[in-house]
Amino acid sequence: MFDFECICARGFTGRYCQQDIDDCAVNPCQQGGTCTDLVNGFSCQCLPGFGGAVCGTDLDECLSNPCANGAICLDRPGRFECSCPLGYSGINCDIDINECDSNPCVNGASCDDLLGSFHCNCPEGFEGIFCEIDTDECSSAPCQNQGQCIDQKNGYACLCRAGYEGPFCEQDIDECASAPCQNRGLCQNNVNSFSCNCPPGYTGAICETEVGVNVGDTGRIGANIKFVVTPENSVLNPVWPLLCYAFSYICFKYLVVFSGFWLSIRATNK
């Protein structure tokens, strides 16, 4: 009976060298690499980010400049990470963030998307970053004559004091427009009121009451009109118009019949 011994080539074992040695049995591949058994060897299929015969080398993924738009690349074990600048997102910072998607503008304002920001186009009457501030149109004090300004949306309203009107309370209401003075009384317009300068023979707030006159009675109609009651057909003093002319006053003199008397009326500075 003859005996023999097989001297096996590398990678094989067994009495007859019929068994291929599994070189992957000892898990030679690192970092999760996949091992493929070969004849008298093995091959490692490395995960992304790793290299080398047994996947033991951490590759620098930032060498390929994967980050866009000026982002900073950070090398991590087996991967990379992009630190995106303001306004961008995504793994490679290649997505422009639309800041208008969150509807930041209010009060009907339109939104413009900017690089890392936004701009609100405010309608008239509003201001602020988000158009959230109602513009105070009363800040310029548009109401005159102590009128009260009421701020409104994109406008204002003036609440005028008694005696004034107009959009800005700029007009003094003419209380004499309705001719309130009776019996030819002269109406003096005042703020929120009027006064009547009654002719001789009348009195009252609107000259509504008739009173008697006598020869020799004197008085005034307004500030610069002086009168004197004279007998009928009396001769008027001729000096009056001369004095008026000498002192450059606009004067007049005439007669009116009133209850049987003549009234001499002249303009005067006294």
C-alpha cells in the first residue's frame, strides 16, 4: 500500500488540494467593505468615502469640490458635509431658498425673493419690513385751525372745530352767508358765530326789534359809520366831507327818511 502527500498551491488545501481557502473568512475588509474571495487572495468592495486594499483609508470627498454657491465643504468619515451660505439649502447647497414661500409680507404687499433675503413691496398707507406698520398720515399735522386728525388706512380725516370746514379745516364758515341780520343790519362774520350791527331804530341779536329815535340822537353803525338824527330838511354840516378828504378817509354822506326824521350818516375814524 503506497502513501502520498499533495503539496497544494497557494489558496488551496485538503488531502488532494481540492478545497479553495476562503480568504474572506477572517473579514479583512474594514469600514463595512464587501469581501470577495479569490484564488489565494481577496478583494474588498469599499463603501463610498473609503479606499485602500482593505478599505482602511478615509478618502477626502471635498477634493472634488462638491459644494456649490460658495458653500464650505467639511470632510467626514466616509462622507462630506456642505455648510451652506444664507439663502441656499440641499446636500450640495445648490437649492436657492425662496424666502417668499413663508408669505412674510402682510396687508396685501407683494414679495420679491432675494439672495438669502426678501423684499416686501408695501401698498400705499403701510410701511415696515413686512408692511406691518400702518403709516400715520396725521404725523404731518395736516389739519388746520386746531382740527382733530383721525388716521385711516392710506389716508386721514380732519374733524373740524365748530366754525370751520374743508378737507383740512382751512375754511372759516361764513355765518353771514345766510343773511341772518334783519332790517338791513350789517353782518359781522366771527369764528363759529356772527354779530349784527343794527341800523338806527333797531336792536336785538339779529336787529329784529324796532326802537324809537329822537332828534339829536347819535350812534354808530359798525366801527366806522357814525350817524346823527336831524330834523327834516335840515342843512348838513359841510365840514364833514372836507375833514374826511384832508385826512384821506373814504367818506360818504347821504340822507335817509326814517320815521319822520332825516339821518345824516358819515364815515369816520373815531
